[in-house]
Amino acid sequence: MLNKKVNGITCALLAAGILSGCNSDSTDSTDIEVQEKVTFTILHTNDNHGRFWQNDDGEYGMAARKTLIDTIRAEVEAEGGVALVLSGGDVNTGVPESDLQDAIPDFIGMNRIAYDAMAVGNHEFDNPLQTLEMQRDLANFPMLSANIYNADGSRYFAPSKTFDINGVSLALIGFTTDDTAKLSNPEFIGDLTFTDPQDEAPALINELRADGADIVMAVTHMGHYADAANGSNAPGDVALARSLSDGQLDAIIGGHSQNPVCMEPGDNTAYADFNPGNACVPDQQNGTYIMQAHEWGKYVGRADFTYENGELTLDSYALIPVNLKEEVIILDENGEPVLDEEGEATTELVFIQDEITPDPSLLTELAFYQEQGEDSLDETLATLTGDLNGERDDVRSSQTNMGRLIAIAQSDRVNADFGVMNSGGVRASIAEGDITYRDVLTVQPFGNTVTLATMTGAEVKDYLGTVATFTQGAGAYAQITDVVMDVNCTAGSVDIISIGDKDFSETDEYTFSIPSFNAAGGDGYPELEVIDEGTVDADALQAFFVSQGNIIASEYDADGDITYINSTSSEGCVAE
């Protein structure tokens, strides 16, 4: 704590910062502590997901992010303040140029930007622990998580990091969603245990306070769910703040849900309709500020704080766009829309705010990895014997080996009992021979994510009664694996015999994978409360190919597990 020593009677500082029982005329030589005002800034991003490079429209990218952060850091330090740069986790998984290089360019970019700490995200476990250890060694900043334990009871990561802010002690705790245990490959997480952050937080906060922390914040990868409505996801930042004593935790800098946490003014239960460049009011729950900066480095969150007399005040907050663009209509010299050959108004993309010039040194360094990653798209992932059939007419009217393999790859990714895949998400075949990442992106170009749903047997029966009876020829036609059932096309119902290798029971609980597009109601599927695993569908398919090494197409052919009743087709229900 930064203090000024003055003569006088020892005074108690009340919670409001008021001194009581003081006598200015006293000649008592006892010292009291009066705290000076300290200002500091938290800059934050989250869910980078491999976006070290700008997109095709020149948006975001770590080189432009560095320029922005360097500018703000210099401004803050020139005014006598301190700036800390934090990440809410999930550096890994999202684009092949990063994935194929184990996110090395992303961690290099974070080092050059000079991040001070990051939360460990669930996608940090998408690879074997050796890869995670390599990333931890590469990082010039601590990866924090207080709720991940080794088999011997020791923590796998450092639980916290304490910073000196011009004499004020700021302790930062890391937390990771305990859904990680459900979503990660058991072979990768080994004997690690993911505990509930709400169980870890109170004692750890008290310990840090007892050690002299003036301010305690958390950097988390748990998700922000308005009014704590987390659905099937593990409880997130709002639930954590509400579980603690009022003001016990000063702020949460989060990630995982990948949303801009901008609340309706005066309403901490509802999100505002936020657009790039708008003002942003962060959440505040139980005396705890909660912030999250959407995803991919599209924004840098900036929170300016003042700490004085034991009180922390948020002076200002903003989500600053990083070279984001918007589409505008091109106007002629008279202010009229310029029309194309079809008579439609022509448009162009323009920067929402002034363009940020990418840091030239970092841009050059990352360009090497971008080019190397692009070259890697044509490297062999696996070899294929036979053809995988993803032809539009076939996959939308029958259970094909390509559609079924994708469903299996997604269900394996989230350790589900069975898999459901809409045929509209299968866009190409793969011919016999070498399989490359470029093939994968051709088959699954949409960037949907893999989600996990949990239902009772009775609920599964109702759900499949809808999904399995979508008619042939439509993109909704479902590729379904690991379910033996009779589908009654007339009644719109199913009779399930088994799921996986176990007899079906309406009272048992089952899990299944489903693309995020369909979980949200796409293709007319019932809307579901799911855990969004966050893995892009193409990445799940790529990982499956790599894990298998050799693919025999015939092993994924339809096995007769699904029988269609009251239909003129043996492969599905026919539109009337």
C-alpha cells in the first residue's frame, strides 16, 4: 500500500474512508496512514482462438493490437499510472494457420505485446499436455488457474500473481471453467481434476488479503451469462461474484462465452444492443465489476481505475475496436447511391474508427508464421482408402460414410454417447489418397462449433422423433451414429433399441454432439440448451483424421442401425 506518514493520534479508517477520533491539535507522535490516490488501467482480450493474423478484410490481428496497446500503455504511464494487459484464455484452436503450429505465433504475439497474465482456457487442453507445457515455457507471462489439480493434490498452474501498482498491491487469481473435464479428451487431461471455482475462491481471496493485497481481481475463463442464466454450461462469472461476500472480489476479467459484456444502463440482468464503437457499461454484481471483450482480438477492453483510501472506483470503460469495419453504401458527388449493373446500391467496407497501423516489426515476424501455416494446409493429415461420399444429393438422402464420419468425429470430440449431424453442413466428398487440411475446409467451410447436449432417455426419444424424421433431400436430413432405432415416418416418432453398446432406457441420461447451428434452431431443429465446446467443426474433423492416421471409408458406411417405417424409402422419410 502506498502511504504518507503524518503525525497525530492513531485513527481508524472506516469503510467509507472517513477518519474518526482524530485531533489535529494533538502533539502525540503516533503515526497514521493516509493513502495517496493511485490510478491504473486494465487492458484485456480473450478467446483469441488462433487469430494472430488479420482477416481477409484487414480486421483485428495481433500487430494492430500491439500498436493500440503500446499507445495506451504510453499514455497511462505518462500520467503516472500503470497498465496491466490480461487475457481471458483460449489462445488455442480456431484457424488452421495457428492450429497446425500449436499456437506458437499467438504466444509469440502475446510476448511481443507484453501481456502480464492470462487465464487458462478449456481449449488450452485441445492438445496433449506436452504441447501445453511447451506453450507455458514459451510464454513470458504466467498462465493462471487456481482450480486445476494434479493427482497428488498440487495445483497444475500458479493460482495467482501479485502486482505492485505504484505501492498498491493487486492480486490476480485465475479460474478455468470446470466444464473442461467434460469437454476435453481424457487422454489429454490425464489425471487432472477441475474443481468448482466457487469452492476455491473464498479461501484464496482471504489468504491474499491476509498477505497484504489491497485489491483482488480474477482473470477467468468461465463465461458471462446475464443474470447467471448459464443453462447447461457450468456457472460463470456472475454466479461466482454472487457466491462471495459483497465486494470480496473487486473485478473479474473474463472469457469463454465470447460475448461483449455490455449491459443495459441501470440493469445488470440484461445485455445492451452493442455495436462496434458504442459505449459499453460493464456488468457489476455484488460489488464486483465483470468485463469481457468479445473474441478474436476484435476489441481491446480498457478499464481505468482509481484506488484511494481503500476504495476502488472504475472511472471509465470502453471496448476499443481493432480495425473493425462496417459496410456502407457508396455515394456519388450528389449524395446519391452508386448503382451496379442490376440497379442495386454498391457498398464498400470502411473502418468504424481510425485505422490502427499494425506494428511493423510484429507484422513481419507473424507473416513468417502465416505463410508457413498456409503452406501447411496442403500437408497430409491422414491417408484414405476408398472414397468418403459427401455429394449433396447422396448425403441429403441417405446415411453416407462422410456424414457419419463427421458425426463420429464430433461426438468423439466431446465424449458424447452419440452424434447428430445435419447433412446441409457436409459440402464435399474426399477422394481416396492423402487427406489435407484444405480438404477438411472444403468439406466443412461454415465454421460452426461442436456442442454437447444432455437429455434423459425420454427427452432423447422426443428429440429424435423430430430430427430423425426430417425428410430426404433437405439439409436438415440427419446423419446419426451410435443409435439403433426404428423411425416411424408417419407418426413422427422413434423406437430406440440401444445407444452405444447399451440397451436404451427412458430414465437414463445421455449426451450427444450437435452442431451449434442446429442447437440454435437452424434447419428447423429444436432449440437446445447446450455446452458450446467452442471447437470449430473443421478442427474437430482435422483432429479426428490425425488421430486415426489411416481411414478406411467402408468402415463408416451405414450399418443398418436405423430402420425407416411407413416410408417408401429405406434411407429416410419421404416428403409428401
